[in-house]
Amino acid sequence: MHSQGAPISYTSVLIAVLVGIAHAGLAPVIEVAGVRPNLVLVAVVLVTATSGFGTGVIWAFVAGLTANLLVLEPLGSLPLALLLVSVLVAGIERLIGRLIWIYPILAAFLGSIVADAVSLGVFRLVDEPLDVGLPIQLILPAAVLNAAILGIFLYPARAMAGRFGAEEKAAW
């Protein structure tokens, strides 16, 4: 387990900014089965799962703030949701261990639900309250979509982290 991860580089911060820009540009256009993917959430879960909690938190803040500045959501809501997702990923890692294929996909599914709930909560604080409850018919399919996207990118992300990432210390 790598609780803090390697120090983050300037290149990693630049990539986080580019992911935030890509999310703001692509997410409103892409629609699968009536829901839109949260590309920045998928990236934050991948980075947290492969590089550790410290790097994931920085990615959550930088990519989330970049995307938040370019989309029409209350300022700070996306970084807040992504920071909570990064904590969730690290918590799931501590709880069930680093099961290579299961825990990142589970974390993306649960993280998507948490991020949508935070976004709805912030919208209720900022805008006039809606009379609808949690729109489960949209939240659950979005969580499945985000977990599927993460599943597609999981092997390449792990391969790149293994090639370019810092060496892990042995547990013994």
C-alpha cells in the first residue's frame, strides 16, 4: 500500500489541468444511455489508485478546479466532490486492500454516487430547492458508466504507472 505516493511533478499537474479542460469540453457532448460521463472523476480515481492518496488529492483539486472554472456549476463544488472521492478511494484501499481489478472499479462506482450527491447538495444550497428526491434513475446509470470507463482505462493506467511511477517499497 502506498498511502502518500510519490511527490507530484509539474508534468502531472499540467496533465491534471488538461484533464480538467478535456472534461469541460467533452463531458457535455458525450452521452451514453441518457447519462454523461464524469471524466475528471475517472481520472482522479485512477491516479489515486495507482499513485497514492497525496497525488490523488492534488489531482482532485487541480483537475476539479480547472473543470469547475469552465462549466456551469457552483464554484468549488467539483473540487469538493473530487476530494471526497479521493478520500473514498484511499479508504476503500485500506478497507479491502489493493485488489488489483476490483477496488478501483468499486471506488469509481461509489465515488460517482458520492460526487453526484455532493453536486445535488451544493445545488440545493445555492439554487432554489427542487421538490424531487435523489434522481436514482440518473445517478446509478452514471455510476455504472463511470465504472465501465475506468475499467477500460485501468490496465493502461496501471501499465503506465508501473513503467513511469516510482518503485514501491516492499511490505516486509
